[in-house]
Amino acid sequence: MSSRVARRFHGALRAGISVAAVATLTGCPVGPNFVQPELNELPASYHGERARSEAASFADLPWWEVFRDPALQRLAGEAIEANYDLRMATERVVQARNFVIVARSPLLPQLNYDGLASRQRSTITNAGDTGTFNFFRGTFELAWEVDVWGRIRRATEAAEAQLLAQEEVQRGVLLTLVADLAQAYFDLLALDAQLVIARQTAASFGETLELFTNRYFGGVGSKLETARAAGALESVQAIIPELRAAIAARENQISVLLGRPPGAITRGAPLDAQRVTPEIPAGLPSALLRRRPDILQAEASVRAANAEVGVAIANFFPRLGLSAAYGAASPEIGDIVKSSGGLWAMASTLAGPLFRGGQLYGELKEQQAIHAETVLAWERAVVRALAEVATALERRRMLVLERVAREREVAAYRQSVELALDRYNAGLSNYYEVLEAQQLLFPAENQLVEARLGELATVAELYRALGGGWNLAPEAWLPGTSSAGVEDAAGADVTPAGLEGKPPLRSTGRVHERGVGKSRAPRQS
């Protein structure tokens, strides 16, 4: 191919690409632009919330400032590093990010190469002479769809929205993991406390049985006293194996969350020493729209479905394409790199639908219905979130009152046991009063443990319901990645032991702006 022909080809190709680029960049994508969904009425405060709503929220705190037990913090750090659900969610984010690259790629020209080498035998003269020939060809081929109507751009927008949705899924897994781990840890501490109570009560009942037995053989007691004491002792001892089995099951559950085989779980402060935040501001209900990962995931799904409507509309319009080929062909392989045997071609295509039997119209209506469904799913997510927060707030308020009443109840029953013992030692009553007081104290102590557990577990549930840690990027969920320290159960500023030097959660390469008051929604088209 001569240099003049090559220059003409290159010039025409540049001109065609320039025209196509201008058409792509200046063309307005068809279909509706995204509009953030809204509820018709959003309450100013949560149902059951007695205090005035404040702009600040419990959810603004990082999790290590909510759960201050160093042992729990170490477990949470291990879970964030190794939990299988979280690692799978991180891989889905990577998949979604690469799908965006795939969806965006048709916006750029596609360049391919093609080569052919053949050897054939054929007749070359009228006389029937035959000959064997070689044929070689090498070309570069370029193809480009000019995105005049925005079909590719809308498809890219949908892929980016799905990426946002997967990032919110990842954050939701993080939040749920920490909350579930805290609840399981508090449940384990409650079982430990109940086991201690059961053993102490069994020891007390054992002393009573020994006393009644000695009285019976001494001729000053009755078989009824001994039988009642023995029954009370066996009733408590029967609970101990059940509690030990429940403790093992809870340790195994925590091990699964940690992504490791079943094993013993290290405890920190006992249940009655766990610190509970005295005041938990819920914040404004409207703030849930930018904090809760499930709501943000639903919003991203609305954005993706809206973009798919644009893709369906663009399918009604013709597609404009440019193609070009440049190379050489020759019976000698060495000639394809020389001027002889050169070839080139340029073409433009325009193709569009005329009759599809209603296919395109059906696809458009389908996508519009999908979009309407995602809007309803978003509204449902918001309503459910409001209900979960309101329920957790009211439940915590009631559990605080219950815990205070249970503490007074246990104190009264302990005093009754002491008084019964004093009356018995002074000869003013029989030991039935002591046994009855002990039998009333045992369930009261267990109910106090349940009330303390419920109060702590509700804090974890409320943190999840409010979208806690919403301003933390996924790679900042380990305490060691934050500049702020953490406080232990006594309030000292420490960094959890065992996390020093650990790598942060694998970054997804995308860090949202999560500052207070900043919208996390992508820019509208």
C-alpha cells in the first residue's frame, strides 16, 4: 500500500472517529433521568420516642465506642478479617466493579486483529493445468458503535448503580456481623452468669439437704423436709447440664461468625459489669435514608432500574456504527509487510428495528414495571426501618425499667433469705422459711440476668437498626485503622490488644464520602 493511500485512509478514519465522538458526547441519552424516591409523609420522630429528636445520632459512633469490652472488640476485629459472609460480599463488590468496566467498554472503539494463512491446489489454465498456491493475509479491524441515543451510557449507569448496591450490601454485612456478634457475646455472658447462679444455688440447697438429713437421722426432723430439700437440689442441678450445653452452642455460633472451627471463646467483663450508654439519641427519621444500608441498596436498585428503562427506549432507535480494516494480502508471507498486496476498507452502518412482533414494546413495559417495583421496595425498606427503630427504642426503654425493678426484687429476696436464716438461728421459725426464700431467690436472679441481657442486646439491635457506623468506609471498620482510640469497660483509652499490625479489611478501591450531612447518592444525570 502506498504512503499516499495510507495517509488518506488514516485521515478519513480520524475524521470518522471525530464525527462519531462528537455525536456520542453531545447526544442526550433517551429515557428518564433518575429522581430520588420520597415518601409522601415522613414522621418527625419515632413512634414511642419520648425525648425530642436530635440531629446527632447513636449511629454516628463507630462500633468500638458502643461496645467497649476489649474482649468483644478483639472478637469483632477477628470477625471482620475472617467472616465468610463478609469476604463473599467483598468479592461481589469486585465483581460489580468489573461489570461496570464491561458495560462501559462499548463506548470506546474496539480494535481486533485477523490473520489467515492458506495453501490450496486449483486449475489455473483452460487446458486443465493445476497448480499449488499459498495465500497470506493480515489485517487490523476497528469497529465502533456511536452511542447517539445513550443506550450504552444508560447500561453503564445501571451497572454503576448495581455497584453502589453491592457496596451497601457489603456495609450491611459488616453492620449485621458486629451487631450479631455483640448479641451472641452478651448471650454467652448471660449463660455464664446463669451457670454461676445455678451452681451457687445448688451449693446452698446442698447445705440445706445436709442439714435436713442430719436432723432426720437425729430424730428431730421429718422425711418430708428431707424430700423437699432433695427435690429442690435436683431441680437446680438438672439445669446445669442444660446451661453448659447452651454455652457450648453459643461458643460454636461465635466461632462461625469468626470464620474459624469451633472452640473456646475468651470473655471479658461479666454481664453485670458491661457498660451501657445511658442516653441513646436516635436522631431524625429522615437521616435513616442516608444511613441504613438496606435503604441505600434499595435506592441504588431504583437507579439501576431507571437506567434500564432508558436502555429499553434506546432499543427502538437505529444503531450507527463505524468500521475500518487495514492490512495486506499476498501469496508470499514476506510481502504482507511491504507495499505490495495492501488492502484497506471503511464502512458505516445504520441498522434499526422495523417489526419485532411487539418485543421491544413488551421489554419497555417490563422495565417500567420493574422500576415501579423497585420504588415500592424502597418505600417498604423505609417503613420497615422506621418500625425497627421505634420498636428497639421502646423495647430498650421498657427493659431499663424492668432491669431496675428486677434489681430491687433480687435485693428484697436476698434480704428475705438473710432474715429467714436469722429467724431460724434464733429459733423463731423452722427451716421451711429459709428453703422457701431460697427457692424464690433463684428464679429472680435468673430473671435479672435476662433483663440485663435484653438491655444490652437491644443496644446492639438499635445500633444495627439505626445504620450504625454509616460514616465509616469498609476498610475503616477495624479500630486500628482509625485515628481515634477505644475505651475499655472502665473507660480508659486503649487500643484492643491483638489487632496491632493486622492488615485492614481489604479495600474495595472506592471510598464514599460519609461525612455527616453529606449525601451519598451519585450525581444525577
